[in-house]
Amino acid sequence: MAEMSDSGVPRTRREIREAQARAGTGAAPATSAPPPPPPPGFWALVGRHPRIWLASAAAAVLLVLGGGAFAAGAAIGAATPAAAPLVVGTSSAPTPTPTATPTPTPDPRAQPAAAPGPALLRTCSVADLATDGRLGTFLGAVRNAATGEVLFDRGATTSARTASVMKVLSSSAALAVLGPDYRVPTTVVKGTQPGQVVLVGGGDITLASGSSNIYTGAASMLDLAAQVNAAWAADPSTAGTPITSIVMDASVFSGDRWQPSWNRKEQVDGYSSEVTGLQVDGDRADPSANVSTRSDNAVLRAGQALALALGAPDADLAEGLATPGAPQLGQVLSAPVSTMIPDALQRSDNTEAEMLARLVAVKLGVGNDFAALQTAIPQALATYGLDTSTLTIVDGSGLSDDNGVSPNFLTQLFVKINAREGNLGVIYDGLPVAGQSGTLAGRFGGSPAAGNVIAKTGWIDTGYTLSGIINAADGTVLTFAFFALDDVGDSAKDAIDTLTTAVYACGNGLSNN
């Protein structure tokens, strides 16, 4: 066992010998002393303290195993460096651990998009037919009504004169603004002079001078006169006195009564009357004929018809204005717009189309003359979600060369008509059908497209047009617009019909090549 120092602290044998040498003690020389016993061996120590050494051994095993695991973890996770060890017992600060630059995480591998389906190969060409010399300057467009895709384009965005296809725009505008149930009034009020009445036109050109005329459901001047006579007789201030003066108020429309760009032969040949707010029978000499001589003064003719119906043929007639608030003596209403539109489309009635267009402007409050149409018609058509910014509207019938509408716009409008948006089903049902009705009754004879083309025709001196809907042979619904312009003759109609039949046969396989 180790000896104890003065302080009671055990000392080693070396310390004892060094102390004896310094003190000069009389201890026996080292050579005579027995050698010290060797330090106890490992197993001797284990034997004397078995529990301590077992615990130490276990700790050592754990340390070895832990160190091995740490080494393996360090090898695997080498991307994250271990912190530098802190040196204890020195005055220097620990060396800071450098910040490791993170390894960027790679983006996930891009997944391939679903393979697109095979594109439709359109190989059915009508290119040769579209270059037929009879078509003059040709513009055209064909659109898939379901997808909106343009299948055929020949100057499709070029604005040009439409001829009577313009009536589709006027009718669509009337349905948007007036509505299908609107009826146009014609009224008689008391005048300011004794024996005087005032005939106030509301714009109805379909009013019949007799009991009926070419217009379906037309109001009758005979009915209006009967109301006036009854009211005149019932009023003590007029009873028993004759009607001697008729004032005609046509002020609902103003400005030129004949569009300056129109050819007067349209009036002379009986295709159109002047545009006035008061007339009877569309100003036809023969009320039952579509094409009939028109007069030089439609308003005067209406006054004459009332005078005859009242039994006052000698009454003085003059244009003027009704006094606001004058007592009403009678009123009749036209057929509804939903009835007048098919009339205008089937017969291509210029006068009726001008009436509808002008009434749209009046209803919108943008004016009541030709100039107002440029604002009124685009404004009305825009309610269908169409871009009307490129439209040039000079009239409501299409007689003017100065109108400007593109084939592309027409195919878009006819998509709406085919879908019967709003009240546009009235137009769909009222359009001529190839080989069957209206201005298409005598066309497409023997063609497989007969009965499958629903469209509006157009014809003026400088062009032929056709625009509408094709129920194609493959079941696809197409909308189309074809313009044959400039130096063209009547044969242009046959060329248009042949081209339309070919488009019918191609259906959705129509190629733009």
C-alpha cells in the first residue's frame, strides 16, 4: 500500500525514495533492499475489483461500438461536417465551424405530358371552285359551329359590301333591342283645328291600306278609321261634324328618305320604297305583290288611305306634327317583331329591314336617321359578345356599296344564330332553306345540299352574297359567308351554290388548301 504524507496524502515509492535521498537517512542502500514488487497485472486488478472492471469493460464495448457507428455515419453523411472539438484549458477562442454550402436538391424528373391525340387530317379541298372566274373578287369563310375553328379563309377578315345579307344584322339588332314581342303603333289624335285629325306614324311600314296585304298579321287602316269615327261621334264637341283635314306626322324618322349611295332604280323597279315613319303596304302600288311600283311620296299615300277609310276622300292632306298630349282617337299595332323578321328575310324586303334598323336607333336614343345606324347596329350586336369595331353600317337593307362587314364576322354571328342565343332562334327559323323556301326556293336544284343550307341571299349591281348555316354530310354544322364582288353577273349565283355544295360534302374534313 502507498504511504501517507504528513498531510495524510498517500505517496508513491518513488516519492519516498527521493525524499530519503534528500534527507540523508540511514536507510539501507538500494542494492541491499529487496526489489519492489511489480505493479499488479491486469488480471490481478480485475480479480481485486471485478464489478468495477466489468462495468468499465461494458462501457468500453459501448464506446467502441458507438465509435464504429459514428464512423460509419460520418462516412455516409459526409455532406454534413462534424463540429470542431472545443479545446479545454486554453485561452484562445474555439475555431468557428465553417458554414457548409447546402447541396442543391435536384428538381424532380419532369413527367412527360400526355401524348396528344392524332390531329385531324383535312384533305377535302374546294380551292379550284373558289377561283371560279364567275365569282369575280371572291371573299369567303367557313367555320365549325361547334368548335369555332375557321376551316376555310379567303380574305375572311376583309370588310366589304354584303348586299341583302345585311338584313341578318338588322334583324339580330332588332331582336336584341326591341325584343321579339315588340309591336309598332300607328295612332290618330285630335288636331288643333275644327274637323282636323292627325295621323301619327310609329314607323310601321307594314300597315295595310285595306283589310290585308303581303305582310303577315299586318294592322289595318280600316280598323284604325273605325276607331276614329267612333270616337269622333262620341265626343259632343265633334259629333255630327265632318272630318275635313288630316295632318300626317312622320317625324319618328328624320333626315334623307333615300340613302344617297343607293341606286334609284331600286325604287323604280319596285324593290324598295323611301324610308319614312308613316306609310301603308310598304308603299306598294299592288299591296299583295313583293315587287311592285313604289311612289314618290309614301307619307302622302298613307294619308290618302286614311281619308278613304274614314269616308272623307276630299279631306285636306298635309304633313305636320301632332300636339303633345292631344286626345287619342284610335290606335292599331303591327304584328310582333318575331313575325316581321321572317317576312324581311324570306322575301328580302328592303323597306321592312330599313324600318327594323331605324327603330333600333330610335329605341336606343342615338338618333333617327341613316347616320344613327352606324352607332345603333354595332351597339346592339355587341350585346351578343361580338367584336363590332370593324363594322361599317350605312343602311339596314344592304343596298349600299358603302357597307362593310367581313365574312369572318358573319360566320361568328351565325354561330350565335345556330345556337339560338338570346332570341336569335327567330332568325334561324325565318331564314330561307336551299331548294325549299324564300329566295333560295329556286336554287340548289338537284343538289345534295338542298334542304341542308339555311342562309340569306344577297344581290346588288356590284355583288352576289350568300351566308348562313350548312348541316354538312358528315353531321358537322358549319357557318359560312361567300362574297362574289365587282364585275359579276347572274351566273355568280350558280358558282356560289356549287362551292357551297362542295363545302357541304367536305364537312369537317374541309381543307384550307
